[in-house]
Amino acid sequence: MIVADALGLSHAQVKVVQCAPDKLLQGNHTGGSRTTVGAGSVCYLAAQKLIEEGRALAALELKLEPSQIAYANGEFSSDESRRTVRLAELAKSKPLSLTAEGKFGSTFPNGCHIAEVEVDAETGATQIVSYCAVDDCGVVINHAIVEGQLHGGVVQGAGQVFGEHIVYDRESGQSLAASFMDYYMPRAGLLRELRGAEHPTPSKVSPLGVKGMGESGCTASLPALVNAVIDALRPLGVQHLDMPLTPSRVWHAMQAAQQEKTGVQDNGSE
């Protein structure tokens, strides 16, 4: 998308190969919200360099100065000539090969997430009633990807808040969750609806003006959801709970707070 949009071509006309067969380059994972900031920016710079090199070649074809040549939608043209030169035609006669490099610093995206929850007093089960998020990830390249990263991150955070927990046997140290059949997994019903909005302000770090987005949901959802549960339980006297906020843990916290209020001590009887 980035290369095609910069060149004014259709997305189908661009193919990105992450590592040429004769190169021994080795990369790492895409964590840290740096893929578009780094790789995306250098692809954009490569597209700009391709236009400039093509402009020089088109100027020779049209017998004009490069400064007289304009580029748009895959074609070089000039007010000084009726002819146009297509970028694809230049590449057929002489393959264009160039290198673009760039160093880009860290970006600092920001946003606001607001969660509303309801806690069942009888079971301690928590339901997410509403979740709203407004994020500034800079210039948005692909809205669907941004939305997908937001949804995935928030649900991942909600899973950590309400159930994800590895339990080990105290004597052997063996994990008691042998598979995902024994491990709490966040499912679609955990967060039935999420309202998201974009409030972009361009970043000065990247020539694309982009910022990170991948960590937004899982970073903001943890405090937003935990604070919502604590806020719901505060009238009972519960002021602190450690994750995960499972129904059992929440129910026991409510019972302990109620007993402390009434002065009744738990003696272990039914």
C-alpha cells in the first residue's frame, strides 16, 4: 500500500520481497510498534528515490531538464512536451535498481480508553458493558489493520485481567495447564462490542507521519478494566485486587469486605 500509493499505482502492481534470495539479511519480530515506522518509512523513501531516478531518465527521453518533469499516477509529463513517459516503460528498457536507507527514532502514540463493567454480586462474574477507545497513532495507512490491532490488543488485555494465569504445582514446579484446554482463553463473548475512534496527529519522526499502534489495546485495557472493577466494588469496601479478577477471586473479595463491615469472622463453616 505504501509503495503503491507513493507511486500512484494500483496495489496489484507492487510486490514486496522481504529479503532478496542472494542476501543474508536477518530480521527480528515485529514487536514495539516499529514495523510501519521503520520498514514502512524506508519503503516510502525508496518509492520517492524511484520517482527521482525515473524523472532523470524521462528527462533524457523528452529532451528536457529534470526540473521540468512532473510525475503522477505512473507517468512522467511536462508542459513543454506533448509526450508522456510511463514508469513501466523506463523499467522495461533499463531495470531501475536503487537503495533507500533510514534511521527512525521512537514514536509516542497516545489515547484514551474508557471501560464500563458490571459485577454480579451472587457469582463475582464481571461483564464488560461498554468499551470505548480513542487513539492517536499518527497518520493512518490502513484503517482495517488499525482497527484489528485495537480489537486484538483490548481482548488480549481483557483476557489477562479476567482469567489468564499460569498456575504451577508448589512441589514439582510443573505447570498445571498442560494445554489450552486447561488454560483460560479470551473468547469472542468476553468483549461483545468495542467502539473505536481515531484522532491522528502526524509524527515528526517518520516521513509517513505514522506512530505505533500494536500495543495500544493491551496497554490501555489492563488499567481501564481493573480500575472499572475496583470502582464497582469500592462501595463494598474493596480497594485492591490482584489479577486475574476471576469470578472466584472477586466473589471472595466481596464476601471478605462484607464480613469486615458486619464484624462477622469467617470460621470456615457453610
